[in-house]
Amino acid sequence: MRSDRIGRDIIFHKPYRVIVPKEGEEDCHIPIQQNGTTWYTDGSKTEQSTGAGATNRDPDCEISINLGNYATVFQTEITAISACAQEMTRRSYTNKRIQIISDSQAALKALGSVEIHSQVVKDCMDSLTKLAEHNSITLKWIRGHQGHVGNERADFLAKKGAEVPLIGPELTCGLAYRRARRVMKDLLREKHISHWAKVPGVETLADVHW
């Protein structure tokens, strides 16, 4: 199983802005801009799977992606932003003032950080950088589930993504470090129980605490 963790990468300059209000400040204002477009992104994790969603409130510009069982909420949020940027690049957006709205402070702070430790974050930065070659990009945070139409739609699309069939291999992105530790711990526990279950005269150690 591949890991999402990478060696520390330092990136000082980013061709996009990240705006996250300080504690106590109001949500970012989202103005309607001339020659502008606003996208909303969100991630979702259910008992069955995980998903990412993005929309600019245009029926033919909606994205739902299944990310399998192993992605973290953080990874779904980052992937939603990345997929949104890739879609705009595919549509050849040029000279646009682009706003990407997310309710994940963790995701936006990671994309604005100088130090990078995650491949998913690095890939998203690359997608944003490519889009920024011909556009102006601002990433903004808003509080989730506060009645923002775009945010609610992105949330719906992310949940929908978790429900649609997964295309491709189960590991859509590398395992997050803590998630990898949990998976390996569970696998070792299963092998331990399975081994002792086959030993004559020894009861299964199902109540062993790991």
C-alpha cells in the first residue's frame, strides 16, 4: 500500500491566494466578479465510502468522485479542489477571476503552507498552478452548513460521490500516515486471531486489546 506522505517539500511562491478568516472574524465575502466564476467544493466520508464534490451552480459543471474506503476527510476536501481546478483547465478557462470556496480550513491552510508533506496536497498545488498560468485564483473559506446554496450543493455532490461505484483500484490516493497505521494494525490483529484460531486447544484471542 502506497503512502500519501512524502519528504518535506518547500514551496515559497504560489500563484494563487488563500483567504481564511481569523477566529472571530466573519466568513469571507463572496462577490460576483466581472469575468469571474465561483466554484464550491466539499468532501464527504460515510460508513461505506468517501467522496469529493464540486460545482459552480451550473448543471453541466458538477463533479462527483468516489475515493474508496481509505481516503480521509482531509484528502476528500483536497481532491475536490484539485478536481475542480483540473476541470477548469480542461475547459480551457482563460483570463478568468476564479474563486474556489471550501468549508475546510485544514485543506486551505495546507494549500497555503510553505511546507508540503502530502502527495495529495502537492498534486492539488500543481493543478492550481497550471490553472493559474492564464487565470487569477483565490481560495476562500466559508463556514459549512450555514445555508450557502453552493456549499450545500457541493456537500450533496460529495455524498453522491461516496455512493457511486468506484472506478479503478481501491487506493485512489496514498494512505494518510495515521490511516496507514490503523490499517496495518487491523491487518496484524486479523492475522494474529486467524493464526491462534488454527492452533489446537487454544481459544481465539478475540478480546486482545491493540
